[in-house]
Amino acid sequence: MAGDFRHFSTSLLNRYASAALDVLARRAFTKHACALIDRIVSETWTGAHGDAGRVRDPYVYTGSGGTAFLLLKSTLAATHPNDLETCMEIVEECAKVAGMIREHPSFLLGQPGVYALGAVAAFHAGKRDAQNVYLRMLLQAGHMPNLATPSLLCNSDPPDELLYGRAGFLWSALFLNTHLGQGTIPESVTQPIVSSILADGRACARGSEWPLMYKWHGKRYLGAAHGVAGIMHVLLHFPLSDTDLSDVRKTLHQLLRTRLPSGNYPTVVGETSDVRVQWCHGAAGVALTLCTAARRFRNDEDGKVFLQAALEAGEVVWQRGLLRKVGLCHGVAGNAYVFLALYKLTGESKHLQRACAFGRFLYEDADALIAAGDMHGGDRPWSLFEGLAGTACLYLDLADPENAKFPGYEV
């Protein structure tokens, strides 16, 4: 998640910020999404460069699995012909490759993400036999060593974080239960993993002011990809005892206490550098987690506290979130989702206008800025999290903001 995270001035957004998302604007976002999907499929799958159907990286984050995710999303949005068939072709090849390389238990960078995509695509295609095959493969991946056994160490194996670890497996389960029905992945599978994450968090937090804490590669990360924000976001979607929910609540309050003077959030505990405003590190990912917390605690005072903190994080993203990269993980597209989440939570049109301003910046300005060298097209320019596939997802969600979901994070 490293790179150059310099920001453009928000003055670039001023010409877009007051535009309403009317029918014509929604059609424009859909048109740009479809055009971009055609380019992405050509570059990553159909063989524009003589590499048709070949999968090197099967995973959702930067590999062919990300193209499949985009095609599933466009299928469900009913915007693009034949996408489901191509999605299933890609997933089938991804599954072959994923079974032969190192196992990670997560949705974004592991086998479970490939299998979950396959099961959902097969469900929508009416192919129940294929759906059941993918579900069995995912459940088998759920039995990988130590997944449901707490290590009681800060640096657990597998890790507890979202991108590579246990929280990522739980997100796969949420994805399946959302699309195929609650109980598709039963609590008998998920709750031992939830308990392991909580046990590890308490062990790693021992002697600190944190109720729950985790380390990844020796550092106490705070953000969505590797840290506390991402893990708490996932846990908030599962049944929790009063004690467990209290520890999650208190951990979120402790996260709020780490805010930097600017209102942004540091990458790791104790850091004073104030550089990253993005999904993986900083205010954008934390804002999405706080929106989830505001919903979970909406019936008590903490719901108001977390909502206000989410709004304040959104202001940081508005002022500093126009980055020089395009992707979801550490780019403009990912930051735009903060405003879609705030819009869904509050119903306030200001947030929708801000999301649209980010989107219009991407389709009106980004290509020229990339060509001029003033903007970066992405480390893997056609991928979901570091390239243009994430931008295509954003366009689809801007055309239907009431149902917008950050890929691999919101369910």
C-alpha cells in the first residue's frame, strides 16, 4: 500500500460540486462504466495482447478475480450484456490457479474470495451444481490450519486483519450470506473465527489502553486494510456478546483518540506523520468503519458520537482526498465511497454531490492528467483495487447511489 499520496487542491472539484445527480447524470455514469468495462475485459481477459483467458493472479485485489467481481457487479446492475457468462469463465480459471498457490484465508487476497465469487455468480446464473461446488471449496478453505484457533500472539498466523487474514474470511461469509441468504455460511463456521479474533485482540492489547489491538508485520496498524478499523468493521456485522460488543465499542472510542490535529488518522499507533488520506490508511477507511458503527449503535448515544466522527472524517477526505492515483485502495475512487456511505447514512444531498464530484473528476480530468504525468494510472492499471476496475465500480454505484457498496468492504 505504499506510494506517492500527494493531493490535488479541492479547487479542482469546485466546478463539479454543485451538480445534481439527475437522470442524465446517472446515465452518463452508466455510459462511462460500460465503456470502461469493455476496456478492462479486453485488457485482462479476451486477449487484446494475445493472452486470452490466461490467469496469473487469481485474486480479487489486483488479479483476474477483480475483473470477475466487476462483471458480477455490472450484471446485478443490469447495465452490460453477457457479463455473467464472462464472469463465470474468469472465476473458473481463477479457481484452478488459486488452488495451486499459497493459501490466504481472505476475500481480497485469498482462495475464499474466488470461491465466494464463483458461488454468487453461479447462483445468479441458476447453476446450482456449480454453486454448491464453490461453496464446498470455500468451506474447505475455512478449515485451513489455525483459522479458528486463537494464537494469543500479536503476530498471529494467519493474521487477524482484513486483507490477508481472518477478518477477510469472515467478509467472504458476509458476502455469501448477503447474496445467497443468511445461514449459507452458518454461525458454526464463523463464530469460532470471531472468537479467535477477539481472543487475539485482547492478548495483544494486554497492558495497553486498548481493549483490542492487533499487529501486522510487527506494527499496530489502525486503518481498514491491515488494522483495527478493518477488523472492527467486520466484527460489527456478527452476533456479539455484551462483553464482546463492549470491547469493540471501547476500541472504536480509543481509535477516535488517535486522531491527528488535522482530523486525519495515523497509519500506526503513535505515528505523527499526516500523509495518507485513503481507504487502506487514514480517514477514508476509518470513516467507512464509523458509518458501520453508527448503524450498529444507532439506538444509543454512541451512535451519535460515531456518526459525528464519520462526518468529521468525511470533511478531511473532501479537503485532502483528491489523490494522484485512481484506485480503490489508495486513490480517488476509494475516497469517493466515503461520501456515498455518508449519503446512505444521513440522506443529505451534500454527500452525494461530493461523491459525484469525485466521479466526474475521474472521467473528465484523470485521463489527461495521467497522460501529462501529473496523475498515476495505478500500480496495476486494470485491477480492482489499484486500477480502473475500481473506478468502473464507482461509476456503477454513482448511477445507483442508494445501493452503493465499497467493493470488498461494505455488504
